[in-house]
Amino acid sequence: MKSKVNIHYIILVIFIGFLNACNNLPRDSAESAKLPDIFPDYTDLTIPPNIAPLNFIIKEPGEKFAVRISSKAGKEILISGNDPSIQIRVSQWKKLISSNLGEELNVEVYAMNDEKWTKFKTIKHRIAKENIDSYLSYRLINSAYVLWFEMGLYQRNLENFDESPIIENKSVNGACVNCHSLSKNNPEKFMFHIRSKFAGTLIYNEGELEKVETKTDYTLASAAYGAWNPDGRHIAFSVNKISQNFYVFKDQSNEVTDKYSDLIVYDTQTKMITTSPKVSTKSRENLPEWSADGKYIYYISAPEANSDSSQLISKYSLMGIPYDPETNIWGETDTLVSAFETGKSQTFPRVSPDGKFLVFCMTNYGYFTIHHNESDLCIYDLETGKYRVANEINSSETESYHSWSTNGRWLIFSSRRIDGIHTRTFIAHIDEQGNFGKPFVLPQKDPDKYNKYLLNFNRPELMTGRINVSPQKIRDAARQDAIPVTFDPKVNINALSGASKIKK
Amino acid sequence: MKSEKSFLYLIMVLFSVFTFLFCLFAVDTSLHYHYQQIAWQTGNLFFNYYISFPGGFAEYLTLFISQFFVFNIVGSGLVALSGFLISMFIFKSVYTKIQKFNLMFFVVPVIQIIMLAVMFDYQYNFSITVNLLVISIFLFLNNTIDRRTGSILSFHTIIIGILIYYISGGMYFLIFMFSALVLSLKKPDVKMIINVLMIVTFAFLVPFIAYRFLFPNSLNSSFFHSTPDVAAMLRYGRPMIFYVELASIPVIIILTVISAFFKKQVKKSKNAVKNRTKSETAEYAEIPIRNRNRKFIVAGLIFVLITVSGFIFKLTYSPLEKLKIEIDYNASKQNWEKVISMSGKIEKYDRMVNFQFNRALLNTGQVLDKLFDYEQLLGSQGLFIDKPFASEVALPNSDLYFDLGNIDESQRFAFESETLMKNSPRVLKRLVLNCIIMDKMDAAQTYLNILSANPMEKKWVEKYSDFIKNPGIAASDSLIMKKRNDMNKTEGIFGSPPLKLISQIEKNPRNKGAFEYLIALDLLDHDLTSLEEDFKYMGSLDYKKLPVVLEEAVILFRSQAKTKGFLNIIRISDATTKRFREFAKLTSASKGDREKAKQATVDFKNTYWYYVLFLSPKVTNLKLETKPVDTNY
């Protein structure tokens, strides 16, 4: 009996010793005035209170490492060991940051070399009071331009590290799946396109899945870039004749251009598309985006492409047009940011949910910015009509596709700043005046993931929750024949665009 | 020989030795490694991907095993061993069904021959063999449980089947269920019928449930997934031997059962089976060869086996296909003289051989001397393979543009290749090198990180890690320096090969490779106007005399169009003039009969004149047949 007690005691001592060894911070350490070198760059951030742990790798030399994460209230998190990869437990992290809204979050990093510990300057984050939408959807795709093999649309829980497929293209015999879009970040209303095999547009609308073919005799192509009206019923699309050119401009591998493009609006209830001569002109109207009230369409437009070079060296202006989907009445077009004035091309307009701001990309030419390392994000104040380049979130590499959270306090966007080739998703806080906080890359369980992951996070879209329809159901709907849509008989123009091929 | 069983094992061992030697000397598994770019990696990211779908685990296992194909001797050993193990486990599974070994002497070793024959196709994915090995092991396990428990209802078969479904995929699950069903057949009674119905029902239900509720793949894939979903398999033609291989296990089992049924020599009651001990079974199996007649029968069967093996080899083994892969392999290793000499051994025209031959000339500076040593039957489509763009040309295209120093284009096609050949060491190396040349060190590091997870590439990774850490080392490396010097002009619309080449020559007038390819392009396209125009770039290059192909072209064009002033001032050597006169004489003697002229001038088949008159696609109207890929917009 006595020996058993002794054994238990020894085990307990070893266990406590082990815990101490794991989680004790060094007692004596030299202070360093510099911030620790960590990857990803998680320093001086404003972070959502519901974000997954910001795991990171300590890039400082060291044989042992220790990290203390603390805030005003709640239990601090201690991590130590030989591994410079710091992976924080989700439950501990959640407890700590959710009990410190609006407070500072301190991250102390220690590294030991030759038995001597160094404490680096404390990393200070601010925990925002406003949540970010809890899910993110994106397409994962290789860096190729023409070929593809495996790809899929995925959803990621931003509060932890769970990622699951919405659809993988092996469900549709390897077809291309692209251009997903949601209505007001609502996972109950989303759509995406399927190209080549099983072609069509799959629309999930509050429990109903249907696949439609948006190409009609009167439109120049199937629908491409889409935007849901906040009413959840109408979707504005561009229809485009797209081509690719390679190595046209310095340091730019690829230029995607349109020979023609028009705008259309699809009514999910009547399964009818409509347009107006004002947005189906010889000019190239593209990338529609609804206003917050759903009664105005922002879009971009470039002059008619008369030649290869005019197709390539096009500059798009940011435009707008009033449109009431209820009455199907179009207003007059307006130029918000003129390419003639900026000398640049404006693209990918996205309006904040409160209708105060519009964020767009500005680049030298064209509209497809992912291959443009000069592409930067700009913010346009819809009340004052003024824009500025959002330098606080831009980098020397590409900034491109972006999406707002439903509360308007977070913007996520694509950037290639980590290695110049692969597209990653970044998150930035934005205050009521339109000022951005320092952006940070979407956290991953393995903080080294971005250094060894060749898939690109394409077209990130925030979502208020999980898309609760199984990949199997989506597969079944995707493999069905597409329902043809009808073209609005009241549209009294000859096949939409002066540039379009006409069949009437 | 003491027993038939020992004798059978001896035959299996002999066949394994034969398989090993044949694989070593006639197949060469390192060519499989090269062609398929087999890449196993350490790390969770890689492992997690493969365990996320049915059949993935076996693919992971296959990649681990077949990465050793890079060493031919180890790879050949693995091929021989896998064939031996499959044969052994199948034999062990079925021998309780048959007392006489006659059939075994034929069917069991033939599996080994099939497992070797499939390796003759360099697109063959070794996962099929691994999956059959998995089935054979589990069949043996299933049979052992059958015998030990004596249970009529095969619940364990269902459990093993589900496991196989996950490890290997739908097709292998069906093969297992069918084989297990056949092996479980006994004297018909109610329990037996229930058992059959149960196995059949689950054989349908498991893939269906997996399709409906678990995995988002297609119904066809859920039931019949048999090869990995990798781009290389899109080009695998699934020859007859592939189906023979898949069918081999169930067919052998059926033959065994039929044999047992007709000979009525397996009539064990349920209790007898239940009570049989291991020693009894062994004794039961090891019946000595009893008489001279049986020896003749066995000898006859072995003769048939060897004949059938020979027949299988005759149908499947193609030294020509091996030679083509060897050419590709040597091109990747930059053994250009070997590429040139091996290309000469290919009698039937092949575009990829033509392409690699041209690359070999480019890299040895002989384009304008030996261009027509290989029949350029597709003209400039043998020089550049960009169009029509198909998946199989992505990596060779990247190689060619790398040779030419057009790193932008090389990188573009390397990206396309990376999409198709995930984790391929060749592609990753190309991406790393291109990034270093373009001074994109962060991206180079990303690719190098992935390559570093491949145990076979440690040395290469070590070398280029230093380049990334210290760009000064990269800047002084001769290859990097040369490519940086040759890099293309980076702005402009260069949609076609000649424009790409000109952009390079204008950036670096001393880019001899680009110049020679440009001239070759003009010659192959019979484009005299461009030829005259492009001659101007020759001045910056140190040609001591006009290359022979150019002499042939100039003298030909001069003879056809007297007004070409520029061409008239070029001096042609006496030897070429003499040869041309002789060629002209022979062709005139044919009096317009093209075929006769072709025969008469066959000694000139390495000349530009012969190409223009008889081989050029502009004359023969030969068209390239390829299937363009879907484009992603």
C-alpha cells in the first residue's frame, strides 16, 4: 500500500514538473528593445474578438522558446518548448480574447540561446469590439492560367481552423467551378458557376438548389461576374468575351481582357434576365455591384476594344446607374471615378453594408488585377464622392479581390505580399471614418502553412455562417441539366450591346 | 523436389528472379520515376490530403514505395517482390479449395508475369499493383478467419471490405467482395444463400452509401475507382493488360473453384472445416508428386505457362516506347549527345522525339548544322509545341523556354505543369530555378520548402537554399548568370514563337540559341521573307562560316528566285554547291515524278532541299492530331 502511494506521488511530481517545464516562463531574461521576428507578421494588429488563434513561428534564433499571451482580464496563455512554431489552443484563446473586448492583447516572446533567455519587446494587439463574420468561402486553385485539374470551393470557420468543401470539382468530372457570390454574406443565398462539363450557374436560395443556363440567344455569353442584390432575389451579372495574353507588361505574367462585355440582371423568381441599352453598349460594362439599398448598380466600364492593343491597354472607369429591380426601371449612368482623371483603371467595386464606403482596386490597365503587382485598394467615400488610396493596407505586391463583413467593420482582401506569387487572404479592421488597421493574414493552425502551400485563396467572401447544404447535394444538383433562363421580352434593344453578336 | 507446394514456391521464386532481372535490364523503373514524377513527401499536409478520400491511403502508400523506383535495382526488386507476394497470398487463399496443384502451376505464376507486363507501360501507376497486393493480403486474412471460425455468415468479410473500400477504392472493394464471395461458396443451403445475398447487398450498399452520404465524388467513381485521380492518368490508355490485371485475382479464384467443383475433391463438411487443424491443412496441401504422369502434366503446364508468358510479352513489351522515354529522360538530364543518337534509332516519326532532338541541337549549338538529321515532318510544330496546347506539353514547353532563356514563358508553363503534376520534383526545381533567375527569392523559398519534404531531393535543396539565403552566390552561378543574360524583353505583345525569339535577341543579341531557333523556324515554314529579315541578327554572333543548313537554304532560294539581292551576295561553299547540283540533277531526271525523285535523292534526306521538296508539311499536308484542353475561363 505504501509503495503504491509513493508511486502515485512520484507520478504526480513528474507530471507537475512536466507541466512546469512546458508552461513556465523564464525568470531571468535580458530585455530586447526590438519586436521579435515572427511569421506571419502578427504585430500591432486590431483583431476581431471571434478570430481563430493567431498562431505564429518565432523566426529568432533559439534553442528554446516561450510565449505569454495576456490581457486585462482572464487567464493568460503560456506556451514554451523547443519548437518555434507557436500553436495556441482554441479554447484558451477564445476565453481570453472574448473577455477582453476593446482591450489590449499582449504577446511576450522569449528565446533562449546558450542558456540565456531574451525577452523581446511585447507585441501589442487591440481586441476590437465588433465580430467578423464567422465564415469565409474561397476557391482553392493552382497558379496556372489555362489548365486546371483539382479545384474546389471551400468554407472556413474563422473562429477556429475548420475547413470543409462546398464543392470540389471531382464531383463534376473535373469541371471548373468559379465566381461564387452571396447575398449580404448570407450562406442561405449563394451561387457559383460551373464551366465546361455540367456547365451552368448553380443557385442555392434558402434551401432550394437549382442550376440555370444564363446564356440566351440575346446575350453574348453565359453570366460571369455576379453580385446579389440585398433583396436576395436579383443577381446582377456581367456577360463577357474573355481572353488571356501573356507577358504583355513588365513583371506581369498575364493579362485577362474582354473583347466585349455587358451587364444583365437575373430574377431568381421569374428566371428571367433583363438589361438596358445603357449598360449594354459598345463600351465594356463589367463587374456589377449593388448599393446597400439595392437600388443602384455600381460597375466599371472601358471604351470599345477596336484592336488587340486597345483591348489590352484599356482603363476602366468606376460607374453607377440607378436601377429599381421591382419596377425594372433604369436611370442614367454616372461616372464616379474616371479613368481619364486618374490615369489608372478602376475595378472590383464593393460597397460597405452601411452604404458609406466603396472599396475598389486601382491598377495600370484592365480589370483582372490578380496578376498586377501594382494593383492597390482604394476607398471611396460615397457621401463626399472622394476616394483615397488605402496605403495602410496596400503592399508592393498585388492587392485584389475584397469582401466586407456584415457589420462593415472588417474588410478581407486578396494579396500576394507573402511571396509575390501565391494569393492569400488578409483581414483588416476599418473604423467608422474609413481608416484601416494593419492587415493580417488569415490565421492557420500550422503557421508555416503559407510557406509550403501552393494553392491560391481565390475570391474570398465573408459569410455570416456555414453553408448548410452538403457537398453531395450540391454535386447532385450540379450534375443535373441546367434550366434555361428567358430573356426579358420588354427589352427593346437589339441583343444588348452594339458589340454583341445579334440573334433575334 | 519433396512436395508440389515446395515446387510451386520454387517456380514462384524463379519467376520473381526473372521479373527482377527483366525489370532491371529491360524496363528500368527509374524511367517510371522520371515519367510519372513520383513524389512522396513527409509532413501532415501531404498525408492528410491522401487520407481524405477512398483509395487515397493506397495512393499514399504507393508513392512511398514507388519513390524508390528512382533506384532501378531497388525498384526492380519491389516489382518482383510485389508480384511474388500477390501470388503467394492468392495461392494461400485458394489452396484449401483444391487438392491438386495442376492448375496452380499455371495460374499462380502467371500473376507475376502480369505484374511485370503492366510495367512495360511507363504511364502505368504502381498503385494498381499495390491495391491488388492489399486485396490478396486481405483475402488471405478473410480466408483464415473463415477457416478458424467456421462461420457461414461472413460478417468479417463486410468489415474487411469496408476497410478495403477506404484504403483502395471502389473497384478493389468489388474485386475483393466478389473474390471473397466465390471463395466462401460451399454446399448450397439456406445459410449459404443468406451469406451470398448479404455479401452481394453490401457490395452494392457500401459504394452507394459512400457516394450518397460520405464523399462528393461521382457514382461511377464511387463504384469503379481503380486508378488515381492524377493528371498523368488522363493519358493512360488503359490497355488490355490493365483489365487483365484487374481481373486476374477473381479469375484465378473462379478457375480454382470450378476446378475443385469438377474434380469433386473438395467435399469438406462444415464441421470438418471447423475442426481442421493447421498441421492437417499443411499435410493436406503437401501431397508429393505421385507418379510419372503427373510429372508430365506439371511439365506440360509449365510449358504452357512459359508460352503464355511469351505471348503476353509479345503483346505488351515495346522497346520503342522505352526508347522514347529514355530520350525524354536523357533530355531532362541534359545528356544531349545521347538524345541525338537515340533519336536516330526511332524509325517512325514522333513529334516529342523530334522536339527533344531539336532541343538537343539547340543545347549543343548544332541547330543550323544538323536540323534535318531528323525528319522534321511537322515543320515548325516540331520546334515549338505551344499550339495546340495540351496538358502533356506543359513541362516540355517549360524546358524549351528555359533552354532559350525565356524565363517568363518557362515559368508560365511551369505553373501549368505544377497544376497537373503536383509535387513533381522536376516541376518544383524548375519553379525554384526560374524564381531565383527572376530574383523572386520568397517564392523560390516556397517551392523549395515543398521540395525539401521529398527525401530524394535533399542535396538539390541544400544547394539552392544557399542561393536563396545568399543571392550573391546565385549571381555568380554560371547557369543563373547565363539565363539572366538571355532573359526575354519583358514588355510587349509576344503571342507567337518568332516574336518571342526576336524579343530575346533584341535584349541580348548574343543569344545564339534564340537566333538559331528563329532561323530554323523561318526555314521550316519556308518563310523566305522572314529569313532575309532575320539574317540581320547574325552579325552579332561569331559564326566563322555559314552553317550548312543555311547554305542549303540560300542556294535553294537563290535558284528559285533570282532577284533576291541579299541572298545573292552570300558565299556558298563549293562542297554545298556541288551537292546541290547533284541533287538538282537527280530531281530533274525524275521528270516531275515526285515519288521517283524522292527515291532518287534519298541520299540527300538530311538536307533542307529534301525537306522542302518531300517532307515538309506544306508539301505532305500532314496535320497534327491532338486534343486541346479546356481553358479555365
